[in-house]
Amino acid sequence: MKHMSVVKGLMVCLLAAGFIPAQAQPDRWQQRVKYVMDVNVNAATNRFTGKQKLEYTNNSPDTLYKVFYHLYWNAFQPGSMMDVRSRELGKTVIGRDSKGNERRDWDYRVADKISKFTPEQTGYQHVLSLKRDGVPQSFNMLETILEVPLKKPILPHSTTTFEMEFEAQVPVQTRRSGRNNSEGVDFSMSQWYPKMCEYDYEGWHATPYIAREFYGVWGDYDVKIAMDKKFVIAATGYLQNPNQVGYGYEMPGTKVIRPTGEKLTWHFIANNVHDFVWAADPDYKHITQQVDGFVAHFFYIENDITKETWPAFAKMIPRAYEYIKAHYGPYPYKSYSFIQGGDGGMEYPMATLIMGNGKLEGLYGLAAHEWMHSWYQGMLGTNESLYPWMDEGFTTFAENNVLYHTLDSTKESFAQESAYNGYYNLVKSGYEEPMSTHADHYKTNYGYTQTAYNKGAVFLEQLGYVIGTGNRDKGLLRYYSDWRFKHPNPNDFIREMEKESGIALDWYKQYLVYSVKHIDYGIDTVFTNDNNKTVIRLRRVDDFPMPIDLLVTTKAGKKVMHYIPLSIMYGTKPNEDGNIMRTVHEAWRWTSPTYDVMIDTPLSDLGEVVIDPSLRMADINRSNNTLKF
């Protein structure tokens, strides 16, 4: 049996090997955009025209011979890829409800709805003209992608300007965006403009709009929206003409003087964001709440429910932010808007669209999730088409923690209980696929949802079990600091956690992200050996190797945590509970199916032996984890 001195020696080796180098800002180039857009809305016809000037900076070392734009709303037409995909997935039966009816694998917001659209209900984005540095460019519209072969390539480290005229029709509320949603909001305007696709170290990401998710170029937005004066607009960014607009934006005590005419132009500016959303309704009520360093805006349609829930919800935000800032980093912008609209909830830089007619606790939970996207999608900007779990999963993890620590009514035994249960149900379902699966290419909506959200949250909570909660939490702040505005990938995240903890984690990433192998450890036998020592034999039943916390309790109530690191970790996590004595054992080699733990307690004195009493190891069969004497 090896002692702590050996572990310390191992840590010295790790330091020498470079697992814990001095902290440095990762160096990764980013493309840059600067949008200037003028939009003229005809609310009566649900259509608008737009002019877009886009300054595009190629910070890459590559010469670009073409560019791509997203035209998201072209998905909302019968026969589109989104329509066909939803109808195909809806043929799969994934279970039965409490009444015995079949549960089909619909994206319930889409189902077969698009196939039945009339021309007036569809959505579209048509590019009318496109110039680059004043020279007309030809283009190919491939449904939701615009391909632009360039007459002259964009050289590395150069800037060019595209000018576009476009027109669009707002679809009936279907997915993310649209008009006249179920709660009566007139316009939820997300994915509403031709948007330059991201080009990064992996090349172009011209991802067709099938269902999910998004990836954008950071830059600056200058947007003017001309619309009938009766509408109140909520949007990404800062309103530049608040005293002309009013509706709660004006400075206190200011007399609002609107220009003459039927329309009012709203002018918003947002810097260092990768998207822009807006919503409009004549009945929006606008209230604000001062939070630490910024102003939170709330836009909702007042009714018997919302007149009570939304003002109460607004007052809950400062407490939520206090926890968020301490654990995930500060919010860097000066405003954030919670906007009633959309289909459930959907995040955007500096704003979210959320359904708003539910109970207060549900509204707060939904808002907490969408707001936390400001960190893992809004600021870190992972490619969520390729790595949806790094956005949805990390956001779910943070949301669960926020609710657990700021709501007095929580009944969960630990913050991530629902995430673990979701993951276990996924394993039982047979619909599990590797977390490395592209978001649009999962075989089922169910498999995607449980993997991206719940298994993604388990990834982070279980990581705390592997390297220690303190290391994990400090690593999350380090990750935020080092990778804001840089589009990190899974390896970038794992390296941050290795630097923080001194523990090698490539095995953890490989098993949890790139495979569907499972964890199952059990207590095999307990016996007295020839040297009169008590031996607890543990068995790795399934294929996923892990370090083990083994809590031994005597009949007299004395507790000792026996910690068995995994050999390929090349390190140990810190003792997480100073109130319980801990013994560190020799590392378990992952090739060995069994491991013998020798303890000093006589077999006759044992009361209980438990593998992972914290429940953080995602063991799919916990029935063999406890043995009582």
C-alpha cells in the first residue's frame, strides 16, 4: 500500500511534465464582423425589407475564395429540410404516456406543421442584391444557406465590405422565431437577417437550419428598425434614441417627443456579440431592475398572471446574479433583457425570448437557464452544432445550481439529481449516442435532448467527483477568463481543468464524450486474508474506468473514506471532507477488473461499505454499491 508521500512525488512529476503550466491566455484567431442594418417593417403583411452593410475582417491565415450566409427563415416552407426531418423523426415511437398512448419523437414545436403552411404562413429571406466593395456578386441560394463564390478572394488579415438588399416574410411561430405565438406576442424576431457563417480553424461552418443549433462570428451591430409607432420593441444592445422612443426606455423625468409620421425608428447598438434578436408587441409592459453593474429589462404582456409574476421575478434576479457571478464569472454588458416571446425559451446575446404565462418558480427556472446561456453560448460561443453539450449541458448544470442555491422551495437531494435521472433514463432507453454526435444528426430528438442537456450536466458534476469540487469550480472561472470570445472546443476545456487540478483527463473526455460506455462498479466480496486483514474486493462491472470513493463505517459509527485514484489520472483529488478521515490507496490500473482494498477494521466490526456516497459518479447500477453488515 502506497502512502501520501508517493502521491506528492507523483504531483512533482506532473508539474515537471507540464500538466500545470503558468496560466496564459489561449491564442486563437477570430474572424470579425461589423453589421449596419436598416429594416422597414410592414406589420400588416408580416413582411419587411432590409439593407445590410457588412464589414468582414479575415483574421485567419487563409485566403477565402467564397463566403456563406445563413438564411434561416427559408426553413419554414413545406418540403424544407426542417419540415422533412421533423416528419421523419416523428415516425419513431419512443414510449407511451400515462394513458397508454404512443409518444412519438416529434420536435413538438414543428411536428408536421410546416408541411401544412399556406404561402401567407411561410417564412422566407430573399437576397435581392449583393455587392462586395462596390462590385456585384453572384450567389446561389441553397435553401437556408447562401453560397457566394467571390470574384476576388479575401486575403489573410484583410477587411472587405459586403452590401446587401433583402426582403423577408415572418413565419407563423414555429421554431425559435415567428409571429403570433401561443401567448399572443406579435413578433419574435430571431434568426431574422442574412447572417455570415462562421469560419474558424476547422473551416467554414455553413450548417443548414434543420432544428438546432447556432454558431456565429463576434462583432458589432448597428441596427435601425422602422415600425408602426404602436409597437414596443425589445432587443439585443443599447437603444440610442430612448427619449424619442419612450415606452420605459426614456431617462426619468424626460418628456418623450416622438417624430411625426406613422412609424418610429428604433436604433440599437451592440458591440462584441455574435447575434442580434428583437421582439415587438403593442401591449408589452416594460419594467427594469438594477443589478450589480447592469440593468435588467423585462418585457411582458400584462394579464392576471403576469402582473404578479413578472415584477416578483424581476426582484429575484439580483440574488441569482450574486451566485452566478461568484461561480461562473461576471456579466460583461450593461444591460440584459428578458422578453416574453418565442417557443419556450431561446437565448441570444444580451437577451432571451421566454414563454411568460407560467407560475413564478417555473418562470424563474426558465429564465435562469436562458440567462446562463449568456455565459456558455453568449460569451464563450462554443460551436453548439458540433458540441451542444458544452452549451446546453454546462448551462443546465449552472441553472440547476442557481435554483438549488437561491430557491428555498427546492426538494432535490442534490442540485444535479434531475440531470442524473435524465441520463439514467437515456441509458435505459436504448437511444443513447455519443456526445460527439452533431446536434442535427442524432437519430432521435429524445436522444439529443437527454444527451446535450442532462448528460452534459453530468459531465461537469461528475468531473467534480474526479478532480474535486473546488478544482472544478476554480477551473470553471479559469475557463471563463481564458476562453471568453474565443470559441473553445472540448480539448480546450479539458486542458483548463488539467491545469487547475494537476490531473490528466484525456481518458475522461474520451470515454464520456466519444463513446457510450457506462460506469458500473460493485462490491464483489469482503473477506479476511491470510494476514488477518479485512479485504474489500471491488469490481468494475462495465467498461468505463473511474477513481473510487469507498466509505467504510464501523458498527460504532467511525467513518473512513478510502480513496482509490485511477492510474491514468496521474494524480489524486484533494480531500473534500475534512471531517472524515481519508486513506489514499495505490492507483487502480484500468485494465484490472477487480481491486482489493485492505483495511485495518476487523470484519466483525464493519457496519456498512458504500461506493461513492456522494452519488456524483454516474453509476448506472447502484444496487451493488452498498453492503451492510
